[in-house]
Amino acid sequence: MTVYAAVFRRSFRRYSTYRAATFAGIFTNTIFGFIMAYTYIALWKVRPHLGGYDKSQAVTYVFIGQALLITCAIFGGGFSEDFAERVRNGDIAIDLYRPVDLQGWWLASDLGRAAFHLTGRGLPPLLIGAVVFRLPLPTNPLTWLAFAVSIFLGVVVSFGLRYLVALAGFWLLDARGLEQLAGLLAMFMSGMVLPLTVFPSWLGSLARNLPWSSLLQVPVDVLLGKADVLASLRFEALWAIVVLLLGRAATAVATRRVVVQGG
């Protein structure tokens, strides 16, 4: 475990060194948060309580989305860019020689990335939104604890999904096209565009039961008290286990056909 803790800390420090990128990200997420907030306000004026949220809760949804956008790597990226490049140039062979689990190594790295982005880039837009729009955030510390657990599980689910896509590089050699498609799917099915409760009944029901809902919809509902906390956390934990097990099975198949480029 000390190895994985060291990988976590190294990843956290690595992302913390990009201060200009962090400040640019805070600015970008805040501006997009304001744009989406006013769009939601206009929509909710026409359709009050749309999707089961009132106007202030809808705006809260927007800024939580901006906080989790990069934390859960909803558009993709994170470890998968490094992983895919190592598959392309053959450095993945070095990873396979390490006396540690390949999936565990990259999971620890991605958790370090997510921890920094949540605290360094995700919280500032949320706090700015809370001040400007007076968001109805809960005061119960247990709610915030459940929210934190939900975010952690969402990051694990996100990692598992991105890990499966990254493993496709063993067969495709360049999985960037697939990664872009996966990012678009995650953006739509996580509720980043609109809450999944706004979707038509059959599509909304389907989307809420797929793993991508763990990236945004479930954590938001946990924080706003719109869902049963224990049932929500069980749902996320189940999908986390499923995608990690699928990743382990796919790793076992992929590593049996490693071809180091150039040799």
C-alpha cells in the first residue's frame, strides 16, 4: 500500500505544479458556470421544478457540475493520455515489469489527480457560485461526508471506464478516436448537459442506471437530498466493482499480446 500511496502523492504534486493551468481552469469553469447558470435560470423560469429541482437547486447543480467536470474527468483525459502514449511508444513494457499491479498503479495516479483537481480547481468555482447566487448548500456535515464518499466512488467509476477505453490501445494502437467518443457519451449520460431527471422517461431511467450517472447525477442528488444516500452509494460501489473487474479481465487479455513498437 505504501507504493500506491507514494504514487498518489506524486500524482497530486505533479498536477499542483501547473499553477497557471490551474488558475486558467478555475477562470474557465467559473465563466462556463455563470453561462450555464443563467441558461438554467431562463429554462426554470419557464418550467419551474423541472426534473424535480427548483431554480436555486438547478443553479447548484450547475456549479457542482463545474466542480466535478475535471475531478471525474468527464470529458476524458487524466491518466489515460499518459497510458495511451506509453502503449503507442512501447513504454508500457516497463510498467508491466514493475512489481506492482498495473491497474492499481494507474488508479492511485488518477486518484491523486482527482484529489488535486477537486480541491485546487473544482471548489473555487463552486464557492464563487455560492456567493453570487446564494446556493442552498446543506449544513449537515454528514451530508457533506456522504457527498465526499460519492465523489470518491464516482472518480473510481470514471477511472474504470476510461481504463477500459485506454486498454483498447493494445488492439487499436491509437485509441484517441474512441476516447473522444467515450468523452461525448460521458458528457451526455452523466448529466453534464442537463440533469438526467429531465430526460424523457425511458431514456432518463436508462441513463440513471448506467455507470456514467455516478460521475455527476448521483453525487448532486446525494448533496441536495434528492436520493436515498445508502442506496446511491451502493449503486456507485456496485458499478465501481463491475468496471474494475472488467478492467482486470481486459488487462489479462491485453498483456498477453503486448508488442513493443520498434522491437
